[in-house]
Amino acid sequence: MKNFWLLCFLLSTLWGVAHDGYDLWLRYDQIADETRLGEYQNAFGGIYFNTDSPTLKVALQEMDRGLSGLLAQSPRFLDTASDGAGLIVLKKVLLDATTLQQVAGDFEGLGRDGFVISPITSNGRKATLITANEDLGILYGVFHFLRQLQMQQPLHALKERSTPKTDIRMLNHWDNLDRTVERGYAGFSIWNWHTLPDLIDQRYIDYARANASIGINATSPTNVNANAEILTPHYLEKVQALARVFRPYGIKVYLTARFSAPIEIGGLQTADPLDTQVRQWWKDKATEIYSLIPDFGGFLVKANSEGQPGPQNYGRTHADGANMLAEALAPHQGTVIWRAFVYSEHDLTDRAKQAFSEFVPVDGQFHTNVMLQVKNGPIDFQPREPFHPMFGAMPKTPLMMEFQITQEYLGFSTHLVFLPRLFEEVLQADTYRKGKGSTVARVIDGSLHGYTRTGMAGVANIGTDINWTGHPFGQANWYGFGRLAWDPYMSSEQIAEEWLRTTFSNERGFLQPMKQLLLGSREAVVHYMNPLGLHHIFDSGHHYGPGPWVDNHSRPEWNPVYYHRADRLGVGFDRTATGSDALQQYAPHWAEKWGDLASCPEEYLLWFHHLPWTYVLKNGHTLWEGMALTYQQGVVEVQQMKNTWAQMAPYVDLEQHDRVSMLLDIQLKEARWWRDACLLYFGQFSGEPLPPGVDAPDHSLGYYQSLKFPYAPGIRPSWDD
Ligand code: GCV
């Protein structure tokens, strides 16, 4: 057996198909199914492709690259459609009347970025048409077409009409200028500011390609805990060089704007948003940026949050701050994306309530080019949170979704967790703000409140690691984020299927078990980290591993004990009327359902309720037993993931297979660590033994409490919570 794998490895090396993951989901390996290959070769031998712009040129390059790999033959690009083209790639304005007639209906509501792929008859022969209103639509259409080929779809299925449901589909990098990445677990920042603007790393181009392939059209390259230097001429020149690379791929650059920049780099005495000099400074800064980057997107701002400066330093409101920047950007059609992730040490109310309390009362006070970016849940990217109550509660202010793709609270880049499942759960959640069917997806796509601006942001998990994301399966989360930003109604199952097929294999023996593995992986991490609605019990600062005992930080809400409130009597955060009453921030449907123990889903139990250890769960177990058994279940699920992966060796590059196996070993070790540490800690309060079926811990509680990780990745120096 060993020799067999060795042979496979040698052959794969000889044939040059060893993959290090750099190609992401854009691996264009020759189609394995010979019948399909033959069909495609016949159909797409000759291509007519108009290329009169930089975007169309990169689209053509992609088509060339894709077909050369997939069909193992260089495509023949023809001078006219009538030369016998089987594939025609043309913008709407260039379609002849006969062709246009065949697809005319598809253009209705197609918009700027949408595309159509359709079988047509051209010059008496069957052909496939890729068309769009604009160049960028063509690029998106080409990527989609190639994806269908990668997935070996039958010719008759090569048909699609797709238009994105959000306008801004954006990555937020939390990258610092020194190339460290806050909450980054895949190496250093890919932005080499030192060698920019003169050295254009191939990574920048490949980054743009990868993003365009999934419809991402915006990026903010620097940390929201911002450094004002990025707005100086020295750095703007570097940003300009990046924007130049991204432009053909339809990606706009945004910059994180430090609110105190007028003082730090502008020489002013204040950053008060109502001060005329400050206002002028931002106007001049915007003009300067647009003179370098005419399609600049705008500013992304974290203000008065976790020590960042903001308008409240001057007794002004978030609206005052955002509107000042909005005025500076408005003449250039720029957008202010103002983050709603705020909580304050001076506010003693439940942290989960604070953003809603600050922003909902000022709904309608923001300028039209301001959007609020809201995290998916009210605390902070936990393995499971109920949706953020702001969704649906601000009909007059466009809200953007902020997901975290990097796995700050999900095992960094050593744990395999398929996040589209989490994203889908949030997007499908019904806010009930305008009756049944008022889903978060409908808030985000603007249809619920008639927003004229829409968007979704994801905190990137990208770094200098050769495979971009550290864990090879981290790529699935970047991929899935892009697909959901394009279409928030897409199912995580479809995303899993697409990603597995394009990244690894189309074989049934691989797809079925691996789809199950991906789709179950999110629930597994909830089970072994935060079962039954527990949250924020991570060790402080780095958030690596369990730390439910931490209670020594100056700010109460930076201590895990604040969130679980365990004592001899019980555990959980009472957010009902007898507690913080955070439930009142939700529509009555949820306030009632989640407030009543009989109808509160057990996955949110300890999020909303403080309950005695003897509370009886639906399955008849006590709360303590249920907690212990769920931790155990999480461990078992990771073991099952390992078993499944072990069977996948025949379908996956040997090096990748080995790497993922080792990562799953770490994940299993850490799942046990979570189970043992948390159960030892909570067991002190419950006073009960572990129920049958739960493995005894390997070490004492003191041992787990003594573990320190001062050099865990992604940590911000002097960061505390
Ligand atoms: C960029 C959490 C993270 C911080 C992050 C913050 C935010 O608190 O731990 O690293 O800061 O969220 O989203 O602004």
C-alpha cells in the first residue's frame, strides 16, 4: 500500500500536477471525463472574442488560460463570429440583430455587472454566447463559464443569467503597514509597502484575478485600527499602484481613515468633525486621493471603538463624524463605510446592546453616501450568535454585512470550519421586522427597505502563505464569502459542491463524503467550543484556545466570566426582562420566542438565559450533562472528519492530503483541549461528575489555566481583551 502511494506521488510529480494550493479554485487541470472533454473540444475549438479594453483583455487571457488547461489544447481565436465560432464573447452593443433577438429578454435588469451565458444559433451553427452590458460583466461571465467547465457540466447546462444582488462586495484586510496582520493566521500581509509602487508582485495580480472570479469588486487593504500614514502622499502613491493593478479586474480600493488623521498628519490641533479647518482638510484629502485614483471607493472607518479616536472625543455623534467624511467624498461619488462595531467601557449595559442603542436612534441622520457596516452578530464573530438586532431596525440607513472570514474565534487557520454554513444561517435568519420573510439577506440586498446602496464585507483570511489562507480549506471560506456577496441566497451546499469540484475533484467518491464533512464542520466547532449558546469564553488577547476562567482584565466585557456568569447556581447570560433585556432589541416575534424557555432553541439557551445546572433539556439530560455531552460530541465529530479525510487520499494531491491530515490532528487535539478545560472549569460550579460517554480529561484544570501563548499569531501588541 505504501508503495502504491509512493508511486502516485512520483507520477504526480512527473506529470507536474502537484499542487501547493496557490492556484486556489482556479486550477484548470485537464477535464478527466473523456466524453465531456471531447464535447467541449468540439464545441469550443473556435472562439470569437472582442477585446477592446483592459478588462476584456484580462477576460480573454483567462479564457485562454482556462481552456488551454481544461481542454488540453490552445483555443483558436477567430476574427469574426462567422468564421465558425462555437463560443462567442461579445458585449450587448456589439451583438448583431439575429443574435440579440435570441437573448434580448435576458438583458432586462441585468445591470452593470450581470452576464448572460446562452446557447444560440450563429451563422447556422450551434454556439455558446457570453454577453453582458459592460466589460466587467463579460469578465464575470468568463469566470462563470470556466467554472462550469471545471465542474464538467453538460453542454446543455451551460446556460446562466446572473446579476449580483449587492453593489459593494468587499474584502477588509486588517493588515498593518509593517506587514503584520491583526487576526491574520496565514503569514504576513501580502502588501509589500516597502517595495511598492515600483515592484508589482505577481500576487497582486493573482489576488485580483481570484477576487474577480467570485465577484468581489472592492478591497480595503489596511487595518480598521488605522494608521494615518496610509493617507500621506508617500503611501498614496503605493495605493495608486495597487489600484492600477486591480482596475481591469473591476476592484475598487477603499482606505481605512483614522479619525485623528488631521492632527497626526495634517498638523491641525483638533479632529472635531464640526471644525471648519478639519472639514476642509478632509475635502482636500479626498481631492488629492481622487487625483491619483479616480475610481477610489471611499473610506472605511472604525471610530470610538476599542480605543480608536472618533467624533465622540469631541462630544459629537457618529452621524456628525460620518457626514463630515461623506461631504468630502460626495463630489467624487465616494462612499463612507462607517462600522457599527462599538462598545464602551463607560457604558455598563450589556455589550450586546450597545451598537443598537447608539445607532438605531440616529436612523435617517446619515448622508446618502454613508453606509453602516454591521457585524453578523451583536458580540464579535463567535462560532454562533443570533443575528445582529440592527438588521431590519434601520430602514433609512443602508446597512452592510460584515462577516469575518479569518478564523479569530474559530481555531485560527488550523481548524477546518466551512464558514458559508455560518454565513448562510445569518443571511437566512428572519428579522420579522416587516412581517415574516424579512430576512437578513433582504436587508443586505436592499429589497426589504429599498436601500439604494448595498454591500457585504468580509475580513480577509489571506496572507503570504503559499496557499494564501494557511489551511487549504480556508480557501473555501474566501470563495464562499465572494459567492454569497454576489448572491446572499445561495446555499452553502452549492458553494461546498462548487469549491470541492474546482479545487480538488469531480469524483463522486470524493464529493459526497467531503460535502458532508464541510457542511458538518461548523456545527462541530460550535459543539467543542461554545455549545448551547455559550460565547466569548476564549483566552484573552489572542483568542486562541479556551479561557472561561479569565477575570482579571480592567474592562468587565473583556473577561470571559462576564459572558457565562457561571456559579454554583447556574450558568448563562440573562438577556430577558429579568436581565439585560437585550431581547427587546429584536422584533416581538423573537423577543417572545427566545425569551420563553419552552420555545428558545437550545443553541441559544445560554446566550439569552441564566439557568440552573439542573435545568432539564429537551432530551431529558440536565444542563450540565447536556453541556458535557455536547463538548464530547464535538470531539467525536472531529474524529469523524479525520476518518473521512483519511479515505480521500486517492483523490487529492499527496502533499495537500498530508497537510490537511496533520491539521486535523491539531484540530482533534485542540477540540479535546476545549472539552477538557471547559468541563473541568464549569464542573467546579455544577458540582456534578462527567456523565457516562464523556472522556476523562488528560490534565488538571490548573494545567489548562497555566498555558500561555504570548506569541500566538494575529495578536495586536498591547491588546488586552
Ligand atoms: C480590528 C475584535 C478583534 C479586534 C478587531 C475588532 C474590530 O475585537 O479582536 O482585533 O480589531 O474586533 O472588529 O474592530
